[in-house]
Amino acid sequence: MPASMRRHLMLLVFASITLVWAITLLSSFRHATAEVEEWEDARLAQFAQTLTLLDQNDLTALSKAHVDAREEYGRGGSNGDDDKLPRNMLFQVRDGDGRVLAASPDLAPLGAWDPPSELAPQPRQGTRMITLGGAAGAGQAGGQPWHTYTLHDGPSGRTVRVLEPANTRSDLATGAARRISEPIAFALPILALLVWISIGHSFRPLRILSTVIDAREVSQLEPIDMGRSSSEVRPLIDAINHLLSRLRHSIVRERTFTADAAHELKTPLAAIKVQAQVALAAQDTLQQQLAMERVVQGVDRSARLVEQLLLLARLDEHDRMPMWAVALDGLARDVIVAKEDEALRKDIRVALVSDARFEIVAEPVLVNMLFDNLIDNALKYCDSGDRVEVAIRRDARAVLLTVRDDGPGVGIEELGRLTDRFFRGTGASSTGSGLGLSIVARIVEYFGARLSFGVGIDGRGLAVEIAFPCAASD
């Protein structure tokens, strides 16, 4: 069964409330018990003080009676908050010479203060707990604890001792605890239900959000609008809307890319078909050979376009390739040598300007393709007799690669579109797919470098500058 946030939160809240209430109940019971103990001790002291004021006849009459220490008597109620068993209070009064003036008859069986030799001549005044054997008149078992209070009255010279059973004291504390616990016992289920409903109400925006998302069509990528929502749900909605926006832009980009790729592939394929038809229809051998050469050129152009499209798709997938330190000057020299025939055919001079060995952390195949596209782009758009310069240098923070020429260049208004896929400048006269600088921009982004455009050699042409992060070993 999948985990439920509502159930989990409910258990945590209910367990916390139960724990706090249990601690509160225990603390209340302890405080109530302490208050009752203090009140009972004060009542013993008050009874002892009363005995110091009675004369001999009253003391004798009182000793023959039973002094019930209960504060509450059974009233037949259902709350149980009463003292059901008799609780006789025992006492002994002595004069200044130690003679017993009056004493409860039940003291003798308990062995309490009689004979006097078993106790100290002058017991310590105050309340204390003692254990007495035998059985009290109330039917209590022997060896039970008793609360006792001793009072030395100076004006009368009397010593008064009062006892009452400790284990039959008033159930006020127990009643207080019961009165507190009973509402809690009834309130906990009600509170649990209210907490469950409250949590469910709090999760209602999430249920609405899931319903809205589930009801959407695959093509419906507009932002989700739920009006006013809580601060906890709003970040989730914003994150989903941001994801939908990126997905929408990605789909639009891919659709545009597919349409442009199909258009670009259609042109060379149509040219190949025309040249193949010419070759089939031609009677002249030279004309057939020329048509077939153009077919091969068209195939080469289509193959390069497909290769570039596959590279862009691979880079767009963000697959990370292993990278290591590579020397820029060596890769640049290899590409210049590979393009030498094309440069000689167009009478374009290509020069490498680098006075040191500079390394970057990169993937060599991608760097080689970067140089290939930059130099190929410069050769395509330069005229006969122009120059192309590849410069590698370093500043305080990066290794700088610059490829510039003194060709016709591009207008300032077109600089911002040079990295758009399939974009070709208005003055472009050579054939091309318009993917070269798009691939360069993706490779630069892949390596975490920085791409910028400027003016080329002697204020003419185009300059492409790439700032690579320095290798760790530099």
C-alpha cells in the first residue's frame, strides 16, 4: 500500500497531542496529590490545636467517640468521588508531667505511644509518617503507615498527638485525576476526527491540482492557473508551470528544427534527382560524367548535413562525454592542413597565430569539429585573396580562441542570429546548411565556454571569439 501523507501526518499530530495530554495529566495528578497532602496535614494540625482548648470532661467524652476523618461521604452518586470506608482519627493528650489526660481506645492495640518508654520523652513537633502494627478499629491490616502530628502547646503545657491512616486518605487527588482524564478520553476521538478532517481540507489544493493535471490533454502545455493558493502549494504550481514552459519551448524548437531540416534536405535531394535524370538522358559522355559529379557533390552535402543534425541532436540530449586536457594549437593545425586544398582553390591564406602551447579540458572530437566548422565557415564566406587568421592566446582567466577574416562579414543587425539553426546571412553567396555556427554555439555551451562575435581583420569581415576555462594543470 502506498504511503499516505495524510495518514502519516495524522499519526504524528495525534501521537504528539496524546503525549502532551499524558504529561499534563500526570503533572496535574502530582500537583493535586501534593495539594491534598498539604491540606490533610493542615487539618491534622487544626484538630490538634482544638484538643489543646478542651477541658478534661470534653476530652474524656471525645476519646470515647469515633472521630471520622472523612471529608466526603457516599452520596449514592455515580462519580465515585467520595470516601466509602470509615477513617477514624486517633489522638492522645498528655499534660506537662507526661500523664495521659485522654486517648483513643484504639491506640493500645496499635502500640502507639503506650507505654511511654517506647517513645522519646519529648517527641519532635510537626508531621511525620510512622508505621504501626496490629489492626485498627476500622479493620485496617497491621503494619500500615500512619500520618501523625505532634503539638507542644506552651500555654497549657499539653502535648497532643494525632494519627490517621495514610492509605485511606481522601480520594480527592484520584477524583481530580479522574475528572481531568474523563474529558480527555471523550475528547481524543473527537479531536482525532477533527484533525483528520482539517488535514484533508489542507490537502484539498493538492487533490485539485492532481485532478487538473490528469484532465489535461498531451498537447495542452499552457500554465496551470488555480487562482489564489497557499504558500506551500504555490512553489509546486510554479515549478510545474516552469516545467511546462520549458517543455513547450522544447517542442516548438524541435518542431521548427524538424521542419527546417526537412526543408534543407529537400533541396539537395531534389538537385540529386535532377542531376541523375540528366545523366540518364544525356548522350554525351562528358555531360553524363559532369552530372554524376554533381550527384556525388549533392550526396556529400546531404551526408554532411545529416552528420551535423545528428551531432546537434546528441548535444541537445546533454550526454556527457569523457574529457581530458587537449592542446588547441595542435588541433587547429590539423584542421588547417585538412582545409589546405580548399583554401588554395579559393586563393585564401589561412594562418595560425600561437606563441605557446595552450591546453583546455575538453573532448578532442568536439574540439576538432569546432575548429572545422569555424574555419569552414570562414572559407565559405570569404572571397578570393582574403585572409583567415586562427589566434590562440591566454589572459588571466581563460584561453582565448579567435577565428577572424577580412571577408564581406555580416550586418550588425544579423549578429544576434548567427547561431540560429539554418540561418544564413543575406549576402551569402556560397552553399551551406546554416548549421555551422549553431553547432559551434552548442559545443561552446557544452564545454562551459563563452562565445562572442566582433569585427574581423583590419575592421572588415567577422571575428568569432571563444573563451575556454583554463585546464586544471595550467
